[in-house]
Amino acid sequence: MPRLDESKQPVDAAGARALLGRIVIDREAFGPGVVRSSPFESAPGRWPVLDDGCVWQTSALPPDVLATSTRHFQVPAGDGHGRVRINATVTVHRTREESGWETAHAMEEVLRCPGQVLSAGEELKNLWGASLYLGEQLNGWTEDAFTESGQYVSEEDGGPYRYVWSQGQFGPVTVAVAGKGAAGFSDDALNALVVQGTSRLMIQLKQALAKEGG
């Protein structure tokens, strides 16, 4: 892990949005076969919140978040498999401590809600998660790693199919990629897409905020 250059941390929303532009990824980061979905980017200024009924809602950005971006991709149906969905999210917090709390909240949400409603007709089931600090169980790529997996069920796409989420942190920023599988698409192939996307995000994040020379 490189050292964080705190002088490069954004101090306001405009600086955070500029930083997002250096970190976010496009379809090329995942390799061939992945295309943009429509809509491509989530609405700016909105934040996902898991309510008491384990249903995802959106609200205004919380005070600790300067900016966030979620981009949507897919592997179109073909070659014997259904449509695969992929989301890539980058969130810029005010401080390193606040980005760490985001990971802690993610773990709490899995424990509280192993079943979650994403939207009308879309659900996650049998979720479990794991969090590893830097140095634990060969975690050498992120200050705080979080993984979540389970099953994805959709009225439109069917299921249950594999669902996986991978999140990393460097300084005040978290990056994450989620994958929703499909019939005929192997778990290993889905995992590889999520790892590829998360790795590219972390490389670009470290390039943006690390001290020169490590």
C-alpha cells in the first residue's frame, strides 16, 4: 500500500467531483463483452439508504459524503447466457475515518438484512459479508476490504443467480463493484469481472491520492 498524500484530499464538493473524474471507470476496464447500460450513471446528489424494512431507498447525500458516482454496465445476453449486470461505485468522504465507517455500515447492513429489496421486482437473498483490515488474511490491496455475496432474483431476469459485491478503501475514498449473474454465466466469470473492475478502480484511486515515490 502506498502512503496517502493528505494534501491531495478534496476539501469541498467541487474538488471531490474532480477527483471522481480521475477514478471512475468505463466499460473498457472490464475487458471485451461489457457495454454501458441505460441509464449509465446514477443521479448526482443521491445516496442509497437501507430502511428498517430492508428496502433500499434514496436520499440526499449525508454530511460526511462530498460526492459519489455509480455507473451501470452489462454483458448482454448471448453465447448461451442471460444478461449480466455490473455496477461500479466511487464515494469521496471528507475524511479517512468517515470512509472507514462506510465499510462498517455495509457489514452491519448484511447482518441486519440478509434479504434486501433493491427495487420493485428485484431482491437479494441469503447475503453474507466479510471485512478484512490491511494485513489480515493476505489483504494487501486496501486499507479496509469488504466483500458481500448471495443470490439475486429479478422478475425481469429470473433467478436466483449469483450476486457479489467487492469494496475497497484508500484514504477518504471507497470504491466498489457489484455483479449480478445470469443463467448460463459461470460464477467464476462473474467473480473475474468484479475483481477486474475493483482492481482498476483501486489503481486509479492510488494514483490520484498517493504520495509520489510511495
